[in-house]
Amino acid sequence: MAENKVQYTEDNIRSLDWKEHIRMRPGMYIGKLGDGTSSDDGIYVLVKEVVDNSIDEFVMGNGKRISVKINDDVVQVRDFGRGIPLGKVKDVVSKMNTGGKYDSRAFKKSVGLNGVGTKAVNALSSEFLVESIREGELKKVSFTRGEVVDDLPLESSSQENGTRIIFKPDKEIFKNFKFRDTYLEKMFWNYCYLNRNLTIEFNGSKFISKNGLKDLLESNMDGSPLYPIVHIEGDDIEVAFTHSRGYGEDYSSFVNGQHTTQGGTHQSAFREAIAKVIKDFFNKYDPVDIRQGIVAAVSIKVIEPVFESQTKTKLGSTEIEPNGKSVRGFVMDFLKEKLDNFLHKNPNVVQQMEFKIKQSEKERKELSGIRKLARERAKKVSLHNKKLRDCKIHFSDFKNERREETSIFITEGDSASGSITKCRDVKTQAVFSLRGKPLNCFGLTKKVVYENEEFNLIQAALNIEEDMESLRYNKIIIATDADVDGMHIRLLLLTFFLRFFPDLVKKNHVFILQTPLFRVRNKKETRYCYNEEERKDAINNLGKNPEITRFKGLGEISPDEFKYFIGDDIRLEPVLMSKSKSIEEILIFYMGKNTPERQGFIIDNLKVEEDYFLEDTEQNG
């Protein structure tokens, strides 16, 4: 049989220049693209890559202030360090593997060692301007998508020394993106916690920390700590921890000032070491009980760190420096000495710590039998009712390139779940169908929730019965109708997550699916509108008398249409925690006794009718 052979000649060989390769394979340089709904989306990585250079200047003792402004999707970062050497300004932002950090004498423990960061920002920006001011002279170069537009001659300047970079993410690459201040502010706070006395100004707000990781825990903790925060420092390491009244483990880890959101060898070493030191001190207790409810932060500095990706979210280094002590041994030795000394000198902290550990041990033993029964029940129900339509790839598959794309839609009713199931990506999208309204678990114990069939099945589906280490999906998407019942179900689910698995929200795993309220179409074009403003705009653009359909629920949207709302153009709203209120205060307001204040909030924000208040009052007392 004759075979069609593809010709393979010199014409098939291509050499891409630096900017072409970055634009063709942006994921290699900045991770996922995203639209700004997740803290690790590409637009935030662009900001971070630029600010990282300014941080390195501060670490080297040059410039104590960084100014960041973001308006109309245009980002401006100005530092007051030494400024880029004027003869190399263009090369530093447009020539790959060019930078000052290859000289380890100048940047011994820097994050950006590969000379890639600002080049990626340049190539992925529709507008990019770099200015360097040194000793009364200014050099300015502008680009469009990595191509030089203006390479201006030196001019005199009375400005302070430093570097200014202005860029606009390219909308050809980052579609429908939106910067969210919550994520940016967290990034800037982390920079300040790790670099004491650095001031970052962002759109009129100032960020500065005097006490490092101690300030981080005090700011990020939900509620009060059970005992004063333990804050210990040494050469190239800083740790802070306490216990909370909540469940699970909450860690923030950093390497050379980089927030390693996925942990790595240093975080694993810290988890192991802190449990071992405390266990050895008491000469009893299981590590799982010691770590239950712990809130901790650890920061280390490593020479030539190795990360598992260009975005540096997980440390892969096993050694603190080339051919030196292991990261595990370094962290273990530090805590063995410093933490053990601290515990011997602070009996009040020891007493409160042991009380918490005993509570956790008691609850674990009480729940062990219930958990076993719950798992068996979940398996039986899932087999018969098919409440979970699973996907093929899971978030726990660390070697799979698409693990970040994994999601589960939690829907109300069979109609909506059926539509999503028929048009989903079976590799990365799972569907879980609720039956009726979930239990209001505010004020209930974990024992009661384990015995509740619906929540038991959700825990089994997410694989979080014990902890979050084996979470099956990166995004948990609540997909309910935009009516009062849908809003109520949404609140009940959020209450469950915030009460028993707050890390799902804190770690940016929970989202709300935005679906269109209207379909506006004529014979040539169809537009889906998510609000009244989009509806009016569609009517004006589609001419006279277009057909207008109001979707009353997700079940009314056919699978053929639903595929547009859960594919590349999916609109998600992240569930974000406010720093102004604790989880307990939030849950009391929304799910506690029905107060006039809550009724007023519902009237103002959800626009529900009066008869719903009567129903809500009866349900919640």
C-alpha cells in the first residue's frame, strides 16, 4: 500500500527569534495565561517579574521604595535603585539570557537567575517602555510586542536614580483579562513581609512590614491565635507559627523572597521538622494531631535555587547550596535547636499548645469510625446514583501538564448537570449534582457533617476527607441559578467550605460560574449577555427587533449553548476572603440568626422578594 510521506527538507527547519518563541509558547515562560480570576494567572506573573528586579535592588541595599500604578490595564513599576547600566538598557529587556544576576557576587541569592523575566513581559505586551536613570542621565527604549519602536539617545534628567518600566499586557494573548486588587495587594504584602522596611506604594496605598513573617501571620490569620505567635530567625531562615481553632494546616512558604504557592522541599521539611521537634519535646502525640490547626510561614534563602517551573511556585532544590547541606537537614537542625530552646523557656505557650493537640487527638479518634462508614457509604451511593461524573486528569497528578486546568462543577438538579456533562471536556472537567438544598452547617460539629450524606459525598468527590494534600480538582466551581434558591444554595455550600475546609477558599480553589442572563440574536448573529448593560449593547448592535430570551435557570440552557460558557471563554468569579472580617464574623452575618442587618443586605444586594425573608427566617431561626 502506498503511503503519503510528508516532505522533510531545509524549508521545514525554522529558527524562531526570542520574542516569537515567547509569544508562541507563553506557558513555558509565565505558566498559564488565565484572565485574572486566579492569583497565578499570567498577568500577575508579568507584574511579579518586573517587581522581582526591583526587590533584588532593595536586597542589595539600593532603594527603599517601589511605586506600582495600574490604571486601564497599564502597569507602571518605578524603583529607586541604581538603575540599569545605560549602555545595556535595550539588551536587558530584549536579549535572552542577558542580565546582571549571572554574577553571583552581585546577586548571590536572587530569584531571577535565568535572565528571562522582563524579556517575557516585553514580548507579551502590546506596549512596553523601559527607562533607566543614573547619575543625571536618562535612557529610554520603547517596544511593541518585543519589537523596538524607539531607541532614544541619552538625555539629562533631574530624577532620582532607578528604573521605570511601563507595559500593557497584549490582549491578543490575554483575552478578557482584569487585574484584581486583592491578588496584587497580597503579592505586595508578601514582598514587604520578606523585606522589612521596604515600602511598596500601589495606587495610593502603602505597604510596609516591621516584623516579617510575624506580621504575615497576624494579618492573614482568621480569628485570634491560641497562643502568641512563635517567631524564630536564623541565618537564611525565618519561621513563624501558632495554632488556630480551625481545621487543617495552613502554610505560607518562600524561597529567596519568592512565594512558593505549591510548596516544595522546604515546606515538606518544615512540616516534618516541626512535628518531630514537638513530638520529641512531649515524648508523645501523633504528627497529624500536632499539625491539626497549625498556621505557619517559613522562608529560606538558597544559593542557585531550582524550581519545578519558570513561574517558581514549587521548590525542587534538595540542597541549601551546591554540594552543601540538604534543605531537609538545614530546616531540621534549625528547629531542633531554636524551637526546642523556645519550648523549654515558654511553659505558658507549651500548655496552650498541648491543650490544642489533645483536643485534635480526641476528635480524630472519635471521627475515625465515622469517616470509615462515610467513605463506604459514599462509594455505594456514587456507584448507584452517579452523582459524580469524574474527569480523567486530576489536580493530584503532579506530573500532568494539564493538572491546573482540572475543575469540578457543583450543580443543582439533573438538568443543569446533564447539560454540562454533555458538553464538558472529559479530560479536565468533572460534574457533581446536588439533590435539593444542602444542610446549613453553621454552628454544627464535624461529626454531624460527616453523617450528612450530601456533604459526605462532596468530601469524597473532592478527596478531602482527611486533608487537602490529595485534592482532586484545582477549581471548585459552584454552578447554581441566579435566583434566590440558587443564591441560598451557594451560601450553604460556601458555609460548608469556610467552616470545615477554609483553605479551599484561602488557596483560591473556589469559584462562582457566571452564566448569561440573556440571549440576543438575529438571523446572522447571536450574543450572550451577562448583565443588563451587555443586553442593551447587543440590542443596539443587532438592529431592529432582535429576538431576546431571558434564561431563568441553568436547566434552560441547552448543551449546544452551554459549551460556550464552560470552554475557553468561561467566566468565573473567584471567592475571595476579606481581611476586614474573620470567617466566624462572616458566617454569623450570613448564616446565623436572621437579623435586620442581614435582611437589609439581601434587599440591597440580591433583590429578593419579601416572602423569601419569611421562608429564610423559618429555616434559620
